[in-house]
Amino acid sequence: MIKLPILLRLLLIGVTVFLSCKPYKKDQALTEKTIVVENLQEFSRYLSKDHVVVKLKPGTYNLDDIKLSQTSILKRLEGDTHISDFPIASLLNFSGNNSHYILTNVIINIDAKLHKVFGERQIFELFVSGNHNTIDGVEVYDSAHKHEAPTRGAIMMHVMGDGNTILNTTLHIQGSYPYGYGHLLGKGKRTIVKPQKHSSLLVTGKDTKLIGCKVYTKAFGHGIVMQGAVNTYIKDCYVEGEMRSTTDMLAETSGPAFETGFKSDYPPGKILPNEMKSLAEDGVRSYPYGYFVGRKTEHITVINTTVKHMRSGFDLSAHVGETIIDGCTALECQEKGYSVSKNAIIKNSKGDAKYGPLLSFHNNNTENCDIELELINTVGAYPVKRLAEINGTGHKITLKNYKNEQRGHSVPIVFGESFWSDVHAYRQPNTDPKAFSGAYNITLTNETGMPIVFKALSANCKVISNGALLEDLGSDNQFN
């Protein structure tokens, strides 16, 4: 049961967190002995402590009372200037420094009622606001029905401090609205139905390591997402969402899609039958900025990580600095398997292009990527339009078949077009296509047997291919 009198007291106690970019100096290594505790109440007493090693006794614990929670104001600063306030609530706030929390074989069930009691505050279910901590082994469940959504939105785990390591953590996310349509009803500033999102694992700090973590989401939101994060290292992780056919959506006789006439924010402006859509957002995603004003998202490394049934597998196209994707797998993702920013490296990786392209460059401003991908030969009931969408300048790309097994359905590799150029043309029909599309001075070695198409906005590209050339509307392209 939720004890509302405690909530009223908490709402009067504001914990202020200042967001600045001043470096945190790491203290001496842990020297304390391990403290063993037997319940969440005891455990929570150590979340604000420095230099502690705390082990919660293995077992299942219910987080159903707000007495462990904190309400806080995140103050956005640019230098010493106060930009804005951002009210939040955290159910468990790891605010200490240089501490180690051992949660092996611990399950925490979060009561869905906690999604509603904090009003307009965004909820961070597990908030890592301290620095140089290690959290190891916890498994967390939202007990929410899929449609029991937080009023302002929620994130199951937010790692905001610097130098934190999250090990062997498993997150099961539920509770968002609307759920069951993916992004078709809009997101961000463009909405047909305003969403109440519930993302999984947000990183906004520096030098974060996510190792052996798993995300299973049944909510509209991202899997692992970086905003203003610097030097994020992701290894041996797994992200999985749910898929649904648009034919099932169109069969509804009530609900938000039905009530809005099955409109869509994506071309052609309505939900079409015979398509598969992810009900979540992207599996591993970067944004250019985050909570820290003026700090860009930089340097992301992803190793041996798999994404399945998400909107995109690895959408790492919005940050600066290094992008390294090594030994990764994208399975049955809707919009694309991989998308990257300038100078990115993809190697030893693969994907199936079952519902969307294996590789997609959103725009024509990405340069000098070095990409090697293997195509898994799985074909879905609703074949994709493009196997790969090539835009930008100076890339070196090799595509080959996984285990030398050729895809049974022929789909072209297309230069000078993309899904996002289609979206931009729909939303801004008077804009010159050159603002979005264009493939120039790109070298592709195609060993998939799939055909090649050069659209008009392609030039000086060189392709060595064991598949046919279907069309060349570009200029000075070479095909062998």
C-alpha cells in the first residue's frame, strides 16, 4: 500500500541537484568491509554514503512505498548561469561516491502506483547521481500494466554521475501511453496522441560502463540511450522490445488509434496494413545533448551487444567523436539495423534486415565511415524496400552474407535515398531533396548477391558487386 502522508512530507523536502560540468576528483579506493543488509529499508540508508560496500541479501523485494523516494530539482546550469529547473522524483537514489552495491540474485518489483503519485515530476526509478559507484546484479520489474503510464514520463535507470559501472543488471519495463503503435501516433513536438514515455536506461554522465546488462521493454521509450554522455562503454548487453503488425492495429474498434482515424505522423499520413512495427523506440541510441547544458554526447563504444524487436538496432548518428561498434547483432528491427555518425567503425557485426534496412545513413552529412556487416538471410512476411540506404561521403563499406547463406528475396542496396529522406519529403514537400539525401565518393564491396541502385543524388561512387546493377540515375558512378 502507498502511504500518502509520507508523500506529503516528501513533497515539502526538496533535494536540489546542480548540473554543472565541473570535474569530479575520484577519491581513494574502497577500504571498507562488506555490509550485509536484509531489506530495502536498510539498504536505502547506504545509498548516500561514500566508500561503502553493501550487499543486499538475495531475494525478492517489493518497492511499494514512497518513504524511500526523494523529490528533487535538477538545476540546469550553463557555467554559473541558472538556465532552468527540472523537477524529478527518484525511487532509489544512489547519490554516494566510490561505493559498491552487490545485488546478485536480488529482484525488485516496483509497484505501478508509484508511477502516478509524483504529479508532473519525471520519475527516475533507479537514479545513479553519485560518482564512481558500481551496481552489480539487480533485476528490476515494473508491475505496471502496459498502459499504466507515469504522468510526466519515467526512466527505469538514469546514470547521471561520472565513472559509474553497471554490471549484470536486468531491467523489465512496462507502463507507457499510448502503447501498441510504436511511433506512428507521433513523438517529440509532433504528436497525434501525446505520449507518456517510459524509457529503460539513460546515460548522461561521463565514463559510464554498462557490462552484461539486459533490457526487456514493453513500453514506448528507448532501450539504452545517451544524452550529453561522454565516453560510454557498452559490452555484452542485450535489448529487446515487442513487434506488432499494422493489420492488427487497424482491426481495433476502440483506443487512441481508432479514435484519431488511424492517422500517422509518417508518410503517407495514415497507418497502412501489412507492415511490422516496433512498439518501443531505439535499442542503443545517441542524442546530441542532454541535461548538462552545452555538453555534447561524445565517444561511444559498443561491443558484443544484441538488439531485437526495437525501432532501430544501433542508432548512433547524433553524437560527436568516436563510434565503435564491434561484434554486435541487430535482429528484426523496424526502421534499420545500424546508423552511425562521422568516422564511425562497424566491424564483426551482423543483422537480418527482416523489417528494415540493415544499414541506413539518415542524411548526406556523414563522412568517412569504415563498415563491415554481414547479412543474416531471414526474410519477413512483409519484405523491406531497401536492403541498405547509402548516403554521405567517403565511406568504405563491405556487405557480405552471414555463413555464406544468400537471402532468398531480392532487395536493392540504394545510393542517394533513405527512409528519413522519405519522411522529410512528406513533412516538408517544398524542401530540396539535396538537403537530406546524397551519396558521393563512396566505395562499396557487395558480396550479398543483392542488386544495386544508384539514384539521381549519387555521384563518383564505386561498387564491386556480385549482384546486378538495376538502375543508375547518378553521375560518374562505377560498377564492376
